[in-house]
Amino acid sequence: MARHIAQPLEIMGFSHAERAGRIAKGCRADIAVLDWENYTDRGTVQQPSQLALGAVHVLVNGVPALLNGQPTGLRAGQLLRY
């Protein structure tokens, strides 16, 4: 994971790169729990915000954004500007 997340962030100069993409206390990670047997991406060019079927839970920075397939309304993500 470090190769895909932490290293590119570090190269781009983001200060939190050492804590990104790791599942450990004090680190920032996004976690998606998917039901691969039933996973279907329903987003289209016309409606890109359609929820995927089979997305069970999504945690963003440890905060649940999707629980049991339902949006929680919580938003813990941060905009990264480069």
C-alpha cells in the first residue's frame, strides 16, 4: 500500500504522507468493505453519483460514510490541493 499511497503523497510534498494508507492508531486510511458476489457499479456519465450495489461499508479517515449499504451523511474526507 505504501507504494500506491504514501510514497506518491510524499513525492508531491504532502506532510501527512507517513500516516496515509496505513490501518493503525493515528493513521489516516479509507476502508471499503465490498460484497464482490453482488458488486455492480451503477454510476454513468449522466448520473455519476449512483451508489454501487454491493458496497457494504465505507470508512473515510475512520468515520463511517456508508453503513450496511446506506449513506450516513457524515463526511470526513479532506480536499488535497497540489
